[in-house]
Amino acid sequence: MRREAVTMEKLFWCEVRDRKLGGYKFKRQYLIGRYIVDFVSVERKLVVELDGPFHASRKKYDEARDAFLRAQGYRILRFRNDYAADDIGIVLATVKQALDTCTPSP
């Protein structure tokens, strides 16, 4: 299960690094407060999380984490790894649309 998560993270990173997705800059495994997010566009305050099956047992933790991130002004997009594996194109299109509609941070 963890191997799949790493594979999806590598695939996503390959598609967004070096401003490949619409010219937006992403950071990987980025610390916000006491939480590490999978991917973030700091400029657009957009967090992208790729969730493996273990997240089903961590709902309260994820809810608290998401509430903290939202309070910091971040928007969060979550995708299950199996969904991303089925169609990374739709995931990337969804992220790109969110980036285009987010207000840049000052």
C-alpha cells in the first residue's frame, strides 16, 4: 500500500515540478505549522494531498489538520491514490482549474 502512495506521489511530482502545470510552482513535503503537506502551491495557497488507504482510519486527524490549513488560508484538494492512478489527467485538470481560480497570496 505504501509503495502505491510513493508511486503516485512521484508521478504527480513529475507532472507538476519545474512549473509544468500552467506555470505554477509547487513544493513537495512542505511544512505548514506542525503539519507536512504532500504538495503545495504557496503562491496560490493550494494544498494537494494524495491519500492512501490508511487515511480512512485517520479521519479525525485529517479533519483537524484540514481545519488548521483552512484557517491559514489554504484550500485543500484530496485525491485517493487509486483514483489518481486510474486517471492522473483528471486529477491534474482539477488541480489546474483550482490554481486558476485561487487568489494569489499577498
